[in-house]
Amino acid sequence: MLSLYTAYDIQLELKEFIKQSRKQQKLTVEALANRSGVPYSTIRKFENSGNISLRQFLMLFEAVGDIGQIRTLIQAHPSEPKSIDEVLKDA
């Protein structure tokens, strides 16, 4: 799939999503740690750097949102062009 976003761009957006969701729900980092099972220090590091394990990210996502949304990302989707050549071939 052709994209202008990098993995790092998405990582930062996911970090901001979790942080903003926590704040919208008026959760402190400590309260989110208790709700999610992710250590306080890990959440602080994540909110500063965006670095976290996938499992811990999913635990945070589940604590602030609908984990089912993640499942929709892995469902089958129609194939999209992976290069400009594929786009032009179908034009």
C-alpha cells in the first residue's frame, strides 16, 4: 500500500490518541495504570516517547476505548495498489 506516513508518524498519533483519551475520561496516569494493568512508569514513558510493547499498547487501548476497533484493522480488505505502476496499470 502506498502511503506518505511512516511507522514513526503512526506511533506518535497512537501515543496522542491514548493520552487524549485518558485526559478526556479524566483519568490520571495512576488510574489508567490501575485500570489497564500497565505499570505507571511504562505509561509515563509511552506518553513521552511513544515506545511501548504491542501487548501493553493493547491493554491501554482496551482501558480507554473499544478494543474491537483494533480487530477491524486486521479484517480482510480489498487489495490496494502497492506502487504507482499498479495504479497506472489499472487506469
